Amino acid sequence: MSRGRATRALVAGGTHLLDVAHSSTRGSSRHDRDGATRVSDRGVGDTKRLLEPSVTDWLLDSDPALRWQVERDILNAAPDVWRATRSTVATTGFGARLLALQDADGQWAGGAYFPAHTDADTASESGQPWIATTWSLKFLREWGVDATVLTDTAERLATNCRWEYNDLPYWGGEVDCCIDGFTLANGAWLGADVSGITTWFVEHQMPEGGWNCDWVEGSTRSSFHSTLNALAGILTFLRNGHDATGLDDAQRRAEEYLLARQLLYRASDGALAGPWVTELAFPPFWVYNVLSALDYFRETSQLSGFAPDPRLARAIEAVRAQRQPDGAWYQAGRPEGRLWFETDVEAGRPSKWLTLQALRVLTRWDEASAPSEPAAHTGRSPSDPTT
């Protein structure tokens, strides 16, 4: 465990899907969505079947942080429609609530990764708190809050925020790959100088192509968790127009590390990398799952204009297999710990966030797999930034 990073021992709960390509539903005890029509045929590969009106209407009845992504990624709404919804995130619902909790010095809860006065070595006793600065910025960014709303937050954090590890300056990052991935993305979004973190990633990439937060304790093998979090940070950095020198090759090598394992399996024996791979949770925090990985590759495919890599096929079917008869994907469980407020459902209930992610991943895959059909209008150009 990296520097006593106790939260690394916390994994999401839920049903283990060991036969990822042929798994069944969870049984009759699950909750159905109120008013939803049950879908008897999952319609594998049938994009129209995925987008049942009952499902899309349910998704639209959401906080604007989620609704604008449904409009853009699922309904292919015109840019002026989803951008109008996105513009309200900072003033309504989740975004407004979290912005109101920011401290005067630019931080949240008085700390960088943990709230002030939190003992990181004992955080696992009640679960890591997810309310400090890094997590709060990550949520706001992913919800689509415009960076201009946070005015001089980057400067205030440069002055007032230090990492719990060795009192390092905030925008310089620290020694944990996942933390540096989050910070790289947050800094790129807010316009902070995070060039030191880009150099760090290039210098600390492992020979097999990934990263591992436990490198400080001697690990020489890459981690699914660390690699995906690093890749997500690099993608956000590059998507915001920053210099790709050195990072583009690091990104390619890290993607190949995951693709060679089909996002699912250990290279050593071909077994599932861990039960957490197919346990879909939202928010996932730092924990890897196959849907989060597919959502990353969906975005790179859309931004590049190239079809998804065929090695994603087994991962696609692992996600498709978890679609429930009501057309939704269900929360498997997530690491424990304090949140400012809830943004999704408890374990065992239909999750709008997971359903959004799954639908946009599957529709991208299905549309790319049907080249004879006219390309669907996406409501944005490949260069349009996401969150």
C-alpha cells in the first residue's frame, strides 16, 4: 500500500462476474425503475433497442450535470441544446452545491487529497473521505462546470494548498500515479502549470507500459487502476490543447498495456485481473472497472475519428451482459467514505450514471461496427472537448 494509502485496500462490493462474456442478470430481487418498461430482449448489437424511450426519458429526468451528457452523447442533440443545459450546472443542483462548499483559500475541506486533520494511515477504518480539494475539483470538472466559474482557484491553490505527502506544492503533484492523473486533468482544466507532472509520467512509466501507485514500495508491475487513472489525466491534458511532446508516446504505450489484456485479464495466466474489473460502480473514485476503461477508449475513438480497437470486443460484451431487463445498469457498490452529498443510488439499484456510460459506449461500438449505415449526427465535432 503506497505510503500507508489505506484506501487501496478498499474495493467496490457487488456481484462477481467471472464469466464476463456470458453472465446472467442478478435475479428477481432487484429493484425496477419506477414507471419503466421491462425489455425482454437485450438486443445485442442493436443500438435502437438500447435506446428505449422509457430509458432515455428516465435519464433526462436528472441533474443537469448528467442531463447535458445524455443530450449530447445519447440523443445527439444539437450543440446549442446540450451546451445550454451544461451552462446551468454551476448554478443548479450538484454543481452549485459543491461550488458553495469551497473554502475562501480555494480548497475544499481544508486539504489536498484528505480533509484537514485526517490521518491517511487510518482512513480505511471508516472509509476515505471523498470531500477534499482533489476530489471536489474532479467532480466539478466531470460534471461539466466551466473553468471560468472557478475564477482564480488555480492561483489560490498554488498559494495555499500542499500535499499531505512531504508538504509538496499542489500543482507539482506527488508520488502517487492516480493522484497525479487527477491533478494533471484538474490543472489542465483550470489552466494551471502542470508541466512537471507530464514529465513525471514519462519518467515513471514502467517497461510494460503502465504505471503503479505502489512503485514507491518497490512494485515493478503495472496496475490496471493506476494506468487508467493516468491515461484519463493525460487525455484531459492533451484534449485541452497542451503540448503532446513525450506524452503521446506514453499514452500509446499505456493504452497498449490495457488493450493487450482486453481491459479484463492478467497477462500471466489469462484470468480475470480481479473481481473489481466487472463490478460497475459510480463514482468509481480510483478503482478500475471495465466500463470506465471502455468510456476512456470511446472518447479517444471519437476524438481521433478512428473506429474502436477490435480488442475491446470482450470488454464490450462484459458490459452489455450487465444490462438489466428494464434497460438500465445497476450500481454494484463503491468504496466507502464520506461524500458531501449523494449523486447516485445505493448498491443494487438502477444507476443513471452507469446507464449513461454504458449506452454511450455501446452505441459508439455498435455504430462503428455497422460501416454500411450512414454515420449518426453526433451533435459535436471530434475536436469538441468533453468534460
